[in-house]
Amino acid sequence: MTEEVVYQSPLMYRILRDDAGLVIEVVVGGIAMSTVRVRLSAEQALAYERDGSGFSDQLANAIMASPRSYQ
């Protein structure tokens, strides 16, 4: 499976495109940092295509605030 970086944010997340669609990868944590990867639903992918980083910033912030909800 190949991945392409679609968007790299200064907020420590990136949007990736693979064969199955879009994925958001967010750096979370304080001292012990890790990444959370979430596949965007069809509706979320459309929202990203429509609103760009405005949508992905909100989603990344939600993931950073509650990463366990997205794992």
C-alpha cells in the first residue's frame, strides 16, 4: 500500500492518501508522544475536500484532546 502526504500541518498532524482514501495522523501526548491514525469517513473526506485545513485542524484538535476516543 502506498501513501502520499496530502497536507503537513504545523499543528503536528498530517493528512495522508492511500489506496483506500484519506487518513489523518496526529501526534498526541506530553512527555511520551505517540501518533493516532484515523481513517476519514466518506463524509469527513468530503468535508476535508470542501473546507481543507479548517476541517482537519478541528478534527486534529479533537483527537489531541481525547486520543483514546479515536484509537
